[in-house]
Amino acid sequence: MSYTSGEQGDFTVLLITTLAFTVCFAVWMMFGVIGIPIRAQLGLDSTEFGLLTATPVLTGALFRLPLGIWTDRFGGRRIMLLLLLGCAVPLWISAYASALWQFLLLGLALGLVGASFAVGTPYVARFFPKERRGFAMGLFGAGTVGAALNMFVAPFLIEQYGWEMVPKVYAAALVVTAALFWIFSAPDPARSDNSTPSMMRQLTVLRDPRVWKYCQYYSIVFGGFTALSIWMPQYFTTEYGYSIAQASLLATAFALPGGAFRALGGWLSDRFGAHAVTWWVLWIAWVCLFLLSYPKTELIVHTIEGPRGFGIALPSWLFTALLFVLGIAFACGMASTFKYIGDEFPENMGVVSGVVGMAGGLGGFLLPIMFGVILDGLGVNSSCFMLLYGIVAVSLVLNYLTEVRRAPVMGESVTSNGR
């Protein structure tokens, strides 16, 4: 890289870009909270609610690939600024929507903020050497803490001013963030060959099967994080009877570590290798999801003294604690996936992070809809965790077949490619 701003300047770029991503992620998750009063207002069923909350995730997913390519071609600083300013308009207008189709249409437009990850990841990574890139991308990825920020801010605004105030405040936040980003960010580092690759040349990297394996990993760690961040506020209201404010506060037990511990995941990936972190993340998630999947159950056991009833259910404190552990696991898994990418595709990070991010975003779009469909069909709240449990099991098998047989699980001899 020819850019030599110095360590302090590079860290400033990292912090302001992380701030921009945090605000974008809060906007992206907005319907997870304001969707609760909108659902009551419009009389939506679980499937329609899932569609409402997931619609912004769709465009955020689909546009990660093109925005990742444009970031490689035109620079992350310009693309991020346009994204922040452009999405403020449909976000403001959504405060005046009154029908489901209007929310869905505007959700598609404002959902572009979700693609900010594919812009910021290659932008900040190029300011850091390879040995520190995992930490840098992990710290930037900690911007997913915006999901937790949304769960603090949105319920307060709903309680004080109604749900219509939330998109207005968030739109103003995007504009202010855009101004701060332009002031404190820096021009993109120049490529070592000082050339801009053609789009066809960039896309050839997608033939590599490793890209699609990382897509599968990211679809569960990021897709699952996004889907549960959207779904948990209403889960706490229906399963435990909490108010919107209480449910959102408890849901931060998942959303907050899911962002805050991503930097830790990046550091662990630098220290032990991306493979070791990913492998243990999947196992921890598998155990947590098994416990979370168990529905409230009442049993009658016929004893010698007559029938006795037993109840099996997770109390809210234990449920919340398991969510906290799951959030940490998903955070580390998100960081380890992009450590793979930074190590193995340093010259094509925009397009690879775009397609992997798109896979994760599509997971975040499809999962809430699937949660709603399964809930309408089975009527069991914990069915969302049952679905994720099966997906993590598939990921474990894939990881074992492709890597465990050839790599040290605890990173005893980490090589230059992060395995």
C-alpha cells in the first residue's frame, strides 16, 4: 500500500468508519422494534411480521456484492458517504407510511444501509498490515452493536413520541454521521500496482470454492445474528409477557455482545487462526441452540403414589444468559470468517467480502420469514431456535469434512493463511 498516514491516522479512520457502520446497523434493525406497534396497528400475523422486519435486510444483502465491487473500483470513502446520505430520504418518508405494502417498499429502499458492511470492511482493512487486519476488521465489525443501540433508543422514542418519531430521528442521525465521516475519514489507500481491475477480473475470484464455504459460515453467524436481533424483542413479549421496553432491554443481551465481542473474535483469529475460532464457535452455538430450542413442556409421570406433574421450561434469566453466550459466539464467528477473507483474498477483498456479506444478509432476510412461517404452522415459539440448530449442525459437518482433518483445531501451528 502506498498510503502512509501513520498508525494514529489509520486508527482514526477505523473509528469513524465503525461509527458510521454502527448507525447504519441501528437503522437496518429498526423494524425489529417499531414493527411491534406496527404489527398491532395493521393486524399482521407472524409471517407478515417476519416479512416486514426482514425486507430491509433483503436489499442490504443483495447490494453487498455490487457495493463491494464499486468499493474496489471507486473507493470506500465515496461510496460510504453516498450510502449514508441516500438512505436518509426513504427512512424519513417511512414515518408517514400507513399500509403494509408501503412499509415493504420503503424498507427495500432504506435497507441499503445494510450494505455498508461490504463498503467499510475492505476500506478499513487496507489501512492495516496483514498481521493486524483481523483485529481491525473485528473492531469495525463491532458496529453490529448498532442492533443493541436500536433496542435502547427505539423503545424510548416509541414510549415518548410514538413509533413515527424513530425513523425521523434515525434519518437525521444518518445525515450527521455522513458529515462526521467525511471530515474524519481519509482517502482510500492506493493499490500496490496502482491499477483498477476490470469487473470481470474481479468476479473471477468467485470460482474459488473457498468463497462459497465462507458464504455458508457467514450465513449462519451473521444471518443468525441479524435474524435473532430482529426477532427477539417480539419473542420476549409473546413468550414471557414483557412490555416492548422490557423485551428490547433483555434482547440486548444477545445484540450487544454480538457486536462488542467482534473485536475479540478478530484478535483470537489473529492469535490462533481463523479455522480454530470458527470450529469452536460452531460447537458453542450448537450447544446453546440445543438448550434454547426446548419448548415449554408439561409431563405427567405415573408413580406408585399416583400421577405427578412436572414442568420443563427455561426461566427468563437462564434464557437470557444463553442468548448472551450465543451472541459472543456469533460475534467471534463473524470476525473469524473475515479473517479468512483478509488472509486469502487480500487483493479482492471488496468483491469477496461483498458476496460473503450478501450470503449473510440473505440469511438474515430469509430466517425471520422462516421463523414466522414455522411459528404460524407449529405454534411453538422456540421453533426459531430449532431451525438454527439444524443449520449449525450442517456447518459443523462441512467444517469437519473440509478443514478439521487437515488443520490443528486449537491453532497449534497456525500458518500464513490463517489455518
